Amino acid sequence: MRHAYLFALVLLAAALVPVSNFSQGGQATKTAQDETSKSVAGGGISVSGWTGQIDAKETAAGLTLNSAKFSKEADAFHVVTGPAVTYWNPKNTASGDYTVRATFKELKYMSLNNHPHPYGIMIAGNELGTEQQSYLYCAAYGNGNFIVRGFGPAPFQVNGARPSADPAVNKAAGVGEPVTQDIALSVKGDKVECSINNKVVGSYDKSALVTAGKLKSTDGVYGIRFAHNTEVFVSDFKVVKP
């Protein structure tokens, strides 16, 4: 009887121990169900010619494009999210072989979140803003990780279910510290490559990306992509032809 009583106490203690959930960056966070996107005060797009779209799950949660903020300060774009969002100017298109690159600076790492969130370059945009949209993006975290993902029109993974670590991806010294990433996405012959801080961190066969359920083409609109609850300055955004 004494053993049964002790066993019951052990079970009760185990049930009362709080369980920590860890984000893809390896830091303690809330569960995905508890994690909410925070609407940004004074949100909206104030850069001429640009538009965007938030992710479907953000729309379902009652957020809009005005729940994030896209503005320009001096020579840099200033983005504050809000919902996860992709921004583009329909006039910005690229075809054939090309590289789209920009510098992303998070002045205060994790200032709007309790774990790392990514941001980066988007290419190959077709039918953007519709239910049939397709595009690809490469994004970096301030903890040394990166992801390559796409929509076609449903989300699809390229470099695995979880972020990949690479020494080329810069790490912030700590929460509230600055971290900068130079991110580029290139189409080169039969390959699509993601480079971060001048190193190719991922190379993928174009034929595996331009296929049913993924990209319609690697030709298309290019832009920038942000996870929810981030604040980033983007400079030197451009396309380069070989």
C-alpha cells in the first residue's frame, strides 16, 4: 500500500512540473498555439509602389496588412511586424539568371519576441496576392540559423522541417543587441542558391522547385519577407544580373 501511495505522489509531481517548449532556434518559448502576432500601431505601407500580403493564418486571426508597418527612413526600408508578411513592388521583376540581395539589420535582437524570428529575400513571385500565388524565400535568424521556404500556393519546405545552422549566419551578442545579415537569393543555370554574408548556405536544383505544388517559374517579382513580431531595417536592396 505504501508503494502505491509513493507511486501516486510521483505521478502527481510529474504532472505539476511545467513543460518548456523550445523554438526552432533552441530557446524557451510559448507553444505555437499560445504565440500571437501583435498588431503594430500606425501600421500600413507608406512606400510608393509597394504592396504586400500577410499569411493566411494571420488573416484568419483577424489581422490585416495594416497590422504591420512598412516605411522608409533615409535610404533604408523600416519594417515592423505584426503578422508574418511579404512585401513587393510589382515593377520589380527578374528573369533568367539573376541575384536579389539586401542587408538586414535587427537593431535590437528579439525586441518584439521571446525567441528568434527570421527575415530575408523573396524571389520568383507569380500571381502574388491571390490564392494561386507562388514564391520562394531565404531568411536568416539572429541566432545563426536560416530557412528556405516557399508558397506554391500552399507552404512548402526546401531545407527541411527545421531551420539549418551555418557559421556564415551572424549571431547577436544577446537580446537587445544588434545583428546584421547580408542575404541573397540567386538563380544560376539549373540551380537556385541562398547566400548569407557572402557564403552559399544552400544550393537547390531548379527542377525540384519549379514543379507542381511549388513554383510556377523562377522568373517573377522579387521582394522581402518577414516573420511575425520583428523589427528590421533593410538597405541596399537590389537585383544584379550576371
